[in-house]
Amino acid sequence: VQLQASGGGLVQAGGSLRLSCAASGSIFSINVISWYRQAPGKQRELVAAITRGGSTNYADSVKGRFTISRDKTKNTVYLQMNTLTPEDAAVYYCYAHIELGGYWGQGTQVTVSS
């Protein structure tokens, strides 16, 4: 499985960004795709996840502002991020959960100016 994350950038506080995570390879083996983020000096944390069946879950800090979705035709998972704050600034990673482990995509930087 290979994951290609994109869509990061610089945005003003209150603005929006949409991240994309395109999967390729043995995508049939993927059970869940998650978005994580890691800010400088902090641990990597789960932001949102979507299962094969379409169920979603979110970190409390992003509920109501972020939406995870997918386009099966494009093998792509999206993270729509609205009302961004400086606390959302981090490197965002997508992760594909398979039966015995998983795969990380490369990170995409999100910078939020106040």
C-alpha cells in the first residue's frame, strides 16, 4: 500500500484547507484510513478516521470543524478542515490500517497564521 498526502499549506486563522490522501497498491487490504497530526514538540495524535464501511470518528478538538470523507472511485480520503486555529498547525499524516499493521503516507504541512 502506498499513500500520497497533499493539500497542506499556509492559511489564516478561521480559514479552511482540504487534505487529500490517495491510496494505491493493495487497497483491498485497507480497513481504516486515519489522519494524524504532529506539532513541534508534541506527540503524534489521531485527528479523524474512516472505516471501510464509512463510519467516522474524530478527536474532540476537531469535532464540528473537520470532516473526513472518501471518494472510492479515486481511492482517496479527504480531510476538510474549517475554522482553523493556530493550534491546528502541524504536519498531517494519513495512515492505512491493515490486518497486521499499517502504512504511513508522507506528511503534509499545515501552517495557520493568527
